[in-house]
Amino acid sequence: MQLVIVSGRSGSGKTTALHVLEDMGYYCVDNLPLTLLPELADTLKNRSGGAVTHLAIGVDARNVPGDLESYRKVLDEMARRDVTAGAATTIYLDARDDVLLARFSATRRRHPLSSRSHSLQEAMALEKTLLDPVSSAATLRIDTSSLNVHELREQLRQRLEGRTDTGLTVLFESFAFKQGVPLDADLVFDVRCLPNPHWQAGLREKTGMDADVRHFLDGDALVESLYMDISGFLLKWLPEFRENDRSYVTVAVGCTGGQHRSVYMVERMASRFRNELPHVQVRHRDLPDMPVAASRTLEQ
């Protein structure tokens, strides 16, 4: 049985994620007490007659007090019972505080932990603390700050659908530092030290995927040196991630505007590592022609 556990802070898109998994054929249960998970998985595996092969569980801060702290023990129990095919995948969704506040303001929904004694911001901080054991065990983190419902659906499908082996999936993501570092980044590289095409006549409106920008950056000694250093680092350390049973790694490359240098480096890195890894994906978070973040449309 394939098991996916979906968690994250309220407003980050957990409900949307579970709907996506349901559309992908997963048997979905939301807000299950964690200590019941091994028994549920065992029951579905042995008594469903093979009808349930994919199980997705939603876990949030409303869990039974103390259960979240034993998250790793629950995963160990699942492994001991051998009810899943390989290790469970834990997806943790998150977004910037200002984005979550805007979503609650737009939907007028009550935060599940807010009360007369806790303001919305205090409830968000408490929730983050309660979910820390799950967050620290996550195998896949997704920052939904700049994603709308459709983009989140597509990203989940790309990262989960069709995975029939245990090979490492690496997402190369470009971003703009002025928009903030992606919350889901495992490794972050800063390429703002490279020559900036923004200041070159005829290149300002182009992107790192355009031939003129590539020609401007290709062959520059500083560009080549940084490219070789990052490539060498990844060649050395990505196998270590894989040996530690990591299924997903996000490599984020940032420049000032997320349009030229970071996009160029991500495209070049992805092309390089497609020869080394079975699953390489690319995302350009802040390209100007990408849809404006509809951050208030995500469900909990």
C-alpha cells in the first residue's frame, strides 16, 4: 500500500491537496488521530481485498493532544508492521504568515486554534509549534505562498504521479530574493554576484530562457566558476540525500528579480542533472509572465 500523509498550517492548502490525491485514486481520510493510523492501514491492507492500494491521511494541529509529538514513532510502527510499500511520504504545506493572514481575512474563516484567549496570529504561532514534529519529518515540502489552487494541483500531480520507483526527485526552482526565499527549499544558492542582464540594452524584458540572455552569460568566467562550484557540490551531496531515504529535494537558485540569472542557472543545472538523475523538475517561481499569485483561493 502506498501511504501519503498530508499536513501543514491552516490555510496552506491541505484540503486542496487531499482532493488532488482523491482524484489520483487515493483513499483519503482527514484529521485522523495519529495513533489510529497503523491500525487503519493494517485493516485496509488486509480486509479490503486489495481494493485499497493508495491511502492518504490528513493530519493537522487538531490531533489528540500529545499524538503529534509521537509522529516518528507512528511512522516506525508502520514500518514494523510492513503495511506500506516503502517509506510513507509526508507532504508538508506552508506559506508565509502575511499570506495566511490574507487568506483568513478573505475567506472570513475561523482558525481552528483561535479562541477568546488566542488571537489569529497567536493561533498561527501555536499551530506551527504543535506541527513541528511533522514538519521536521517531511519528505516533501511545498510553499504555497505564490500558488493558486490550479498551480498547487499541478505541482502535486507532477511530484507524485507516476512514481513507481524510489529514485530521488530533484526540483530546480528559480526565485527572486525580493519576493522572499521559498519556504520549501532544501538547498539555496545566491547568484546575485553574477553579471546582471537587466542592465544590458535589449535584455531587460527577456528571461534566462532566451537565447540572447544565455549568450550574454555563457562563457563569462564568473558564471562558469559558480556553475562548476554548484554542480560539484550537488554531484557530491545529492547521493547522500538519496542514501538517507530522501525522495524529494528542492534546489532553489535566487537572484534579485528571479528573471535572468537564476532562471539561466536553473535551466542549465536541470539540463546537466537530467543525465545523472531519473527525476528532474523545473519551476520558475517569479517569472513576470507567470500567473499572479491567487493566494486567497487556497483551501485549508
